[in-house]
Amino acid sequence: MPTYQYACTACGHQLEAVQSFSDESLTVCPACDGKLRKLFSGVGVVFKGSGFYRTDSRNAASAAAPASPSSTPSSTPAPAQSTPAPSSSSSTPAPAA
Ligand SMILES: [Zn+2]
């Protein structure tokens, strides 16, 4: 089971939690009820399994990566997806009858 490290954004309290991949992330600081954020600073989040075991993943081939149940660490947050919005259709002009 991987160990996740959290830090409170309000008071700086840090804690570690051993969770399985399917567990929900902690979000509330036990000390001050502040908001926790997950740290991925080299803690033992190691993907060990019979399906995927990659030690050398500097060029993380996202295409070949298996579907990860939880958020993958050390992956740059994806930018906002650009939704292909068609021409602005705020008001549909009614055809003159
Ligand atoms: Zn706190």
C-alpha cells in the first residue's frame, strides 16, 4: 500500500496516510479542518504489480501507460481542455416568416 503525504494549506500540518489506490484522498486537516493537499515529493508511491512495473519512466509514455485508478503522481497537470466551441451562438436569429 502506498503512503501518501499530505500538507495542510492552512496551518502547514503534515501527515502521512497509508491508503490503497481506491481510497479517497484526504482533504481535511485533522488539526485545523483546513484544506489538505497531497504531496508527491518522493514518498513511496511505487507502482508494483504484475501488469505494469516500470522503473525507468523518464519519458513517461502516456500512450502506453495503463489506466491508473487514481491520479498519477509526477504528471504535469493537464491544461484546461480546449473545447472546440463553434461560432458564438448566443441567440439564434429567427428567420423572418
Ligand atoms: Zn491545518
